[in-house]
Amino acid sequence: MITLLLILIPLFSSLLILSVPARFAKIFAFAASFISFAVTLAVFISFPVSADYQYLIDYNWIPSLGIHFKVGIDGISILMVLLTTFLTPLIILSARNEDNHTPVFYALILFMEMALTGVFVSLDGFLFYIFWELALIPIYFICLLWGGVNRVNITIKFFIYTLTGSLFMLVALIILYLHTPNHTFDINDLYHAGRSLDSRMQGILFLFFILAFGIKMPIFPLHTWQPDTYTTAPAQGSMLLSGIMLKMGIYGAIRWLLPMLPEAVHEYSVYVMWFAIAGVVYASVIAITRSDMKRLIAYSSIAHVGLIAAGIFAFNIQGLQGGIVQMLSHGVNVCGLFFVADIIQNRTKTREIPLLGGIRSKAPMLATAFLIIMLGAVALPLTDGFVGEFLLINGVFHFSPYMAALGGLTIILGAVYMFRAYQRTALGETSQATDHFTDLTLTEKAVLIPLVIMVLFIGIFPQVFLNISEPAVVKLLSGY
């Protein structure tokens, strides 16, 4: 019942908020999302260290097609649900009243929270696809209605990319469904069907799934929609896309692709890893050359996700554990960075790094929060980014030392562009744009302080999260 509750709270809230007066819409949305977080936190604290699914619901939804409303939570999905419900209230809180967001804006965020949660708890292939597609609808309208310059063309490109990938995934799921003995989309039946296929068919399905998941992450060369979309989207859209939505692709690969097509994974994962590592280097180099703060963060996200993809396709416990905890860490860090960029743009009316400077002397609290989140992004020890990236590089090293050496460049090059961005925005003399810069408001503190706390908490106490996910990871590696 708890799993269903985590889906229904944001779903009903997204509908009810449309009848709430506009001036109360943000408060209502924040309260509803905070309730979801409180429920998830209670589940997380009491979650048993077990490889089995907890809070399982299995309802025979469409018997004639073998479709079940089957949802459950294990040690992998609980961390993704925790990330979703932790970030959503902060994203809602970050919305500025002067931007005239209507109740529809907050309804779309809550609806997206429902769909994202559904993706992370689905144990039926068709249900997973339904939630996967539902998550695309609200972010499409958020970017289209509240985005920046040229938002229509950029949003349509994003929509076409992701929809195309989704269709490949649907075809793959239907093929697997037809190979199940009882024609069902149950996750365990799809696992058995996938493993029973010959290597050629597994290879074809592997390609279909990697197109769907690779576009959503995104990994090189399927990334071309991402920088423009992240840059043009409103701050809350960028935070949703980078903080939570891209995790759908990584989670989908872990939950569905890796255990379902083992022969294809063994044969073709090396190619995915090389593309992912190429993306690490490519995106990091591009980020160094960017002067637009949001675009720099967008390319940094591609680099970090490339390392995560390489780690999970190494298919060992270090890589998978690193990928899971890094999904959590990356979500916290990138949301914080995009919010800092939004604050700076709101104060100065620019995102161009060369036009900034001296923010630390005008806004020491913002500069401190920016510094801590940035240190997490460059994987400083005792911050959240260090734990995941250490395990990821370790996992890739067990697969190929050469890949690990190239993947490790994400830390070196990341330090270059992040420290450069911080130096030019926060340090030195103030510029014309930052002469009248003011420090954090109460609302901005309420968003950044929890993010800063999580950066440090994950870095200092990583075992809290690793212990919960480890049994499920071991079970996945052992072939269920």
C-alpha cells in the first residue's frame, strides 16, 4: 500500500491543485510534495537490508493482455524514489513568485513526480513503459510554456528524440512479451524470455533498449538534444531534467537491460563503455570552453553521466554500486548548480561568466553554498561526488585499466571548468553586473541548505546508502 501511496499522493495533488487559488498553488504543491518525501523518508529509515521487493502490489490490470499493475521497492529503487521526493519540494520551492507561475505549472511538476516514482517502482514492462511516457508529457509543457528563447524548436527536438527512443523500447518489450510462455509483461517472465533468446536476437533487443536508455541519460553521441534543452528550460525544468529525469535511463539499464539480455551485455557492453568514455572527455573539453553558466553545467552533466554509464556496463559490484550512489549524488549536485546559476541570472540578468565576479564579497552565503556543491561535483573527498566516482573508476578499472584512466579525466577536467567558473563568478573584483548583488533570501536558503547538507552527508556516511542497495545489486549480478 505504501508504494501505491507514493504514486497517488502526487497524482491526486496534481489534479486538486487546479482548483486551488493561484496565490496558494505553490504552498499547496510544496506541502503535497513534502508529504511524499516524509512518507519516503519513513520507508527509507525502516527499509530492511534485503534483496527482496518490499511493499509489493500485484493487481491483474488487463488480464487478456497479461498486463499487471505490479509495483514494489527494493534497495535500488528506494534510493531513486528518495532522490525524486527529496528534490521535488526543493524544485517547487525554488520557483519565483515574480515569474507568474500558474497552478498548471505546479500541477505539471507534481504529475511528473508521480510518473518518475512510477518508473522507479514498476515491475511490469508495460506499466514501466506507461510511466516512462507519462514523465515526458509534463516536462515537455514546462519547457514549451516557460522556457527561454527558441524554446519551441528546442523542445520539439527533445520530444522527438525521447519519443523515438521510447518506441524502440516498446518494440523490444513486445518482442519479449511474445516470447514469454503465458504472454505476460511481468518483469521475471521478461527476464526469462530475454535470457532464452539466441545471441543474435539479444543483440537486436540490446540495441533497441540502449537507444531508449542512452537518449534519456544521455550518452555520446545521443546527447545532442541535451545542452540546448537544459539551457533553454526554466530553472525548475533544468533541475527536473538533470536531477531526476536522466536517472530514468540509467535506472532502466540497471533494472531491465543488464539482467534481461546477459549474452548481449557481455558481448556489446564494451562498445557502450567506449562511447560513454568518449562522452566524458568530449563533454569535459567542451565545458571548459563554455562561457554560459547553464550550458557549462549541462556539458558537465554529460561527462558525469558518461562515467556512470561506463561503470554500470562494467557489470561488477563496484561499478553498479558506484553508479547507484552517483545517481543520488549527481542529482543533488546538479540541482544545486542549476539553482545557483538561476540565482545569479536573476540578480545580474546574465549567465555569461566573463561578465561576473566578486560575488563572494557581496553574497558570502551564496558563495559558500556554491563552493560546497561545486566541491561535490568535482569529487572532493568527504563530499558526495567522491564516493560514487571512486567506485565507478574502480569498477571500470576491473574491466579495463585504459578506460579507467580516460574516465578518470572527468575529475581532472571537471576541476578545471568548475574551479574556473567559481573563480570568475565568486572571486576577484565585482563587475558592473554584480555591484549591487544581494545575498540569499529566506526561500533560497531553504532550498540550498538541504542540498548542502546532503552533499556532506552522502560523502561522510556513504554506507547508509550502499548497505541498502548492496543486496539488490548482488542479486542482480548473480542473475536473479
